[in-house]
Amino acid sequence: MKIFTKKFNRRLVMTMTAVTVAMASTTSLSLPVKAATASMSENSIITYKNDAPTSERIQQLIDTAMHFYWNGGDLKQAEKDIFKGITLKGKYDVVENAFKQATVLDPYNIDLKMSLASTQIIQKKVPEALRTYEQILHLQPDHFNANLLYGMYSKINGNELAYKQSINKLRKIDEDQTNAFVQKFKETEEILDLKMNTEVPADLPSKNHAIVILGYALAEDGTMQETLVERLKQGLKLAQQYPDSKIIVTGGVPKNGVTEADNMTKWLVEQGVAKERILPENKATDTVENALFSTEIIEEQGIKDVTVVTSASHIRRSVALFKEADRFYSKMNGKEAKRNLTNMVYMDYETVEEAHEVPKSELLVVYRDLFRTAGLWQYPGIQR
């Protein structure tokens, strides 16, 4: 049964208003939450009755999950009024438990189970996510995405045999698509050995080249935090040494009326960079969208080569996602992906040796976001 209706999509996006969920009791629930839109006050209360039709109760669970995904909320109030008997350690606990309960209300809905598994991956609960994918595969053995995700997360969890078995099964389902993902995995493994540049590379192209500086969450008052300023300083060094390069500043999450890209543009201009060199990308809400939306600008500008600027702890994931975004746009536009991707980093590790280690937790995030950039939504029909 498909539950992601037009009505839901209009309500959801990034302006959640529903934040409570009906449970099995017969009383109504009220949960005060921080307003998600300017039209709601700080102490707005949304009330639902528990005798609503099942489809509405499922929708309330989804609305609750997505509100907490984007905005967080009052965990103690959620424990008291929604998730009785469950200790919530963070906003993703709310998301996970909301989807878990939604799968109870509609055990046939595969998209809900995929959403539950995605939230378990976000929380690094890999064994739990693998069990959820197994449930999906028991119901739909030829579900391509579930087989793919199960295989890669099994590999990250140390089960190489399960990965190989999944790839063999996937080739029987869709050989071409499987081979395409195997190639993505191969290229990503090479990126994991990336050499990080803390100084300006000497051999970058002087023409058809862009510097892409990735944003970082602003403080609540809209000011830039230290990490973003340090990324900008590295980007400025590049801009000064390569004066003909365009500069893309990417980050669209607004705080106090300004986005990361707004502040980044202002800072660079204050440092003497000509405003016409700067191309703001004001829509991205995370690294996946940084890559996708910046690559759209890169394509429009006819830029051939790109230097990605971010923190050392963020660079492998960023380059992997920009590589995938480049592959997609090249395919869509009917050409071969040949764009050269280089990097410059703000070193946020104690040592370079530490920076080049790739822990399991980072692998999980790299491949999770690779899948998202490749078009597999975390929450099918809801949120990339």
C-alpha cells in the first residue's frame, strides 16, 4: 500500500508541522515542539486523537519522524507522551522508533522498512539494519536496493562473503546496474586512499577550473563557526593563486535569515575576492546536495576541473560524492565523465597520519551518502 500521498509531500518537505503520533491507547496526545515554520509560534501544540484511521496514524508517525529528523524536539516529552517505556538518546531514536511503529501498523509496506533500516544505519546500528534488510528480502527476494544495501553494509560489518553473495544475486536481477555499482565501489575504494593537500597544489589548471568550498552549519544567530572560517581560509589561498578560477560556495541551510553560501560570499568579498568570481549555491542541506547542486552549476558554467575544499575529516566523502554527481550529470548529458577532481583541506586532525586512517564509522557514512547521491533515497519518496 502506498502511503506517500500528494497531501503528505505538500505537508512534509522541510516545514513539518505535525509532531505527535497516535498510539494504542484511547486518549489524545499533545506534544509541544519548536515551530518548524515562521507561521507557528514557539509553543505551538498539535493534538491528535488515537481513534484515527490506520492510514492517518501511520502518517502521523511519518510526520513525527521527519520533524525530528530535521528539527529535533523535546525528547523527554516524546518519552512521556509518545514512546512510553523507551529511553530516547537523541532525535534519531525518535525517527527510528516512529518508523518501527509504522511498520507494525503496516507490516506489508516495504518503503517503511527501508526507512527504518536507513535510520538504523544513521545511528550506526549495522546489525539491526542488516536484520531489517533481511526481513525485506524474505518478503521480496529480488528487491534490488535492499540486496545492494544489505551486501555493502555486510561488507563494512566484516562479512565479505555476504557481500559477494549479494553481488552475485544482483547480477541475476540486473547485470548492467550491478556492474555500474561495482564500478562505483571500486572508484570509491581508490578515493579512500586520497592524498590530502594542506597547501595550494602547484599544478592546477589555469582555465575552466573551479574551487568549490563546502559549507558548515551556521550558529543559531547566523554567524559562521570556526570550521567554516578555516575552510574559507584554505579556499582563499587557492583563489589568490588561481585568479581565473571560479569559486562555488555551497550551503543552503538558513539560520537567522542567512545561509552558509550568503556568509561565505560576504567573507570572500571582504577579503578582496571579486564578487563576479563567486557562484553561490543556496539550496544544499547536506553533503549529498552540496555535490549534486554544485555539479549542476559546474555543468552550466562549462567547467572542466574542480578542486574541492573542506575539512580533512570530510574530504574523502566529499570527493566520492562529487565523483558520483559528475558521473550522473555526464550520463544525463550524454558524455563521458572525465572531470578531474583535486582537493585542499583544513586539517582538523592532530596528525596527518591520523587523517589518513579510515575508520569503520567513516566507511559507513561514505557509502551511505554514495548510495544517496546515486539516487537511492534514505526515506523512499520522502527524503533523499
